[in-house]
Amino acid sequence: QVQLVESGGGLVQAGGSLRLSCAASGGTFSTYRMGWFRQAPGKEREFVATISRRGAVPYYEDSMKGRFTISRDNAKNTVNLQMNSLKPEDTAIYYCAAGTVFATQWREYNYWGQGTQVTVSS
């Protein structure tokens, strides 16, 4: 059983940056693919990015490419999401997730954190 805890959310002005972190415990972190998703009020959970087990291969939703960077540190059991050039439409609860296959669908992931709120003001 893997436990995930996100941190780093907050309120930021449009054009600003935030760095989200997700700390994992209770499992062998390096055996899981990690992903970030987000969910805005009244909308479905949306794929943001995923990263391979060793961190060599990131993959992004098209609208996040060039603005968001996913990374992981297997020695520290953490996965991060650096978000730059934030827009009001990036406002959502951001979740990290652990899974065993490459996937952009949230249902394919096995473990989830509780989420961290990101609010971007215009």
C-alpha cells in the first residue's frame, strides 16, 4: 500500500510559478510510474503529466508542455511538478498518483494523494 502526500499548492498571480511535491511512503517508490492530475470544480479529473520509473521519460498533456515539468527523486521518494507561466485556467486541485503502467486516464492509477489546491488569480 502506497501513501501519497502532496504539498506546495497555494495562491499565485497569473504568470507566476509554483512547485508541487508529492512524498510517497509504504511501498517501493521506484517500481511505480508517477503521474499528476488536476480537477477543477464541476470538471472531470484531467491528466497533467506522467514520468517513468527511473525518471528518464516524462510525458505531458499538450497544453502543459513547455510550462510544466515533472521530475522525481527515487532516493527521496518524491515526485515534483514545476509549474511556470500559470494561468487562471490552471486553477484546480492537483493530485499525484502512482501506477504500474503508462497511462493518461486517471482510472489506470492505483494510489492517490489527497490533493493540493492551486489557485491562479488574474
